[in-house]
Amino acid sequence: MNRFLLATALLFLASASGSVAAQTDSLVFPAFEPLEAGGTGWERAPLYTSLEAALAVEDPLTVYRLDLSRQRLKTVPEELARFTELRELRLDRNKLKTLPAFLARFSHLEIFSAEENELTAFPDAMWSWPRLKELRLGDNWIEAIPLNIDACQELNVLALWSNVIGTFPASLSELPQLQRLDLLNNEMTAEEQELLRIWLPDVQIDFSQPCRCEFED
């Protein structure tokens, strides 16, 4: 009797294990279909976290999200140029000092992040990203916000924490969709901070304690 029960239990476990394995084997992500012109829903597309994985996709025009953070990149690989339908590109925690001109091909880009690099300026290509909603450039060596930043009319989030920014143009007040401006760990006077609050009364602005820069030697 005990042997019968043991055999029955083992048979049940084997059957259950096979069922689970079959279910696991069926968990294959379907290919993401190309979006129509101006289409939405790209947020549900796969996020590729290596260049090799993205290059393995049969149709490069279905690669909408790419994260090459922590890859120790000193330059942006030229192979990225083929992914012209990108909506989200992350290059955080690399060793980038400049960004290539071919990024201007990503005219549908909505999220761009290159935090914790060695950049000294905003990317020139961003003026070719009319749909840009999030621009994250924290922890770099950026010295100024471009005077024509108001060209980014769809911008919701501008993250510039831990830079060396000394220029804050009035054109920031001409960003109708801006909701958050992160300026933590940028050396600013109390007067500069107050001016930004006046310009951007409905925007969440993150500041560090103001410096007494005018009294330094």
C-alpha cells in the first residue's frame, strides 16, 4: 500500500513538473509589431539591455527601447544608427564625453538619458527630437542650459542634478509641458533659485541649499 501511494505521488509530481515545463517553454515574448506613423503604445515594447540583443532583432524598426547603461562605453556604437524608430534611449553610467551626430536620426525619441557620464554640453542632436518628453543629464560636467531650450515644447522632465551649471536662461519659462526640473547639487545663489521659482511657478524644482557664492574670494 505504501509503495502504491509513493508511486502515485511520484507520478503526480512528474506530471506536474512536465506541465510547468511546458508552460515555461510557452513563455515566448511575441514580436512587437511596427507602430503606425505617430503611433503610441511603445512603452509595452521589449526593453533591450544589450546591443547584441537589439541587433539580433529581425526588423530594426521594431526596436523602440534600448538601455546601454553600465557598458563602459567611451563612444556610442555606430550600429545604433539603424534603430531610427527608437522612443527611449538610455546611456547612463558610461564614460561618454561627447555624443554622435547620428543621434539626430531618432526623430521619434521621447526619453533620453545619459546620466553619470563626462558630458560638458547638451546633445546637439536633441533639436531633432520634437517629441522629447524626458531629458536626463544628471551627474556630468554641463556648464549651461541652452538659450533655445524652449524649442523642446513637449519636455516634461529636465534632470540636471550634479552638474556645474552657471547659466539659467529665461527661455525655461517657455516650456509649457515642463513639470519637474532637477537642479540638485548645482552651485546656485538664493537669488538664482528665487528667480527660477518666479519663472516656473507650477514646476517642481529640486534645489540644494543655496551657496554664498557672492562672498567667496
